[in-house]
Amino acid sequence: MDLQMLKKLNFFQQAHEESCQYGDAQCAACNEIMERRHLKRHRENDCVNRAVVCTYCGGEVRQSNMKV
């Protein structure tokens, strides 16, 4: 295999690793690491730092700052 072919293979391998749904991804809000395929659900439902609407004032606050 020549050098140019190795560079192409490396490029495709790296692209796959960055987009593979079974690869690890980190939540930008809480830094938790999970499989990329779970990241959207985590951000919308599980992340302690996701934005939610305050029951009392209607303002946007972090889930972790809400009082129960």
C-alpha cells in the first residue's frame, strides 16, 4: 500500500470514529460521557444542566437549579 492510500484510509477511519453512533461522546453541559447515540435523549431529558422552564416565573433555568 502506498502512502497516499494510507492517508485516505486514515482520513476515513477518523471520520468514522467521529460520527459512529456507538463511539463515546461528551455532553457539553455536564461533561458526562456516553455513546453518541444516547446524547440527544440525554440533553433533552436526563442532563442535570439542561434548560427547563421555571414552574413559577416561566423563565429558563438549569434543571439542577430547580427546587422541588
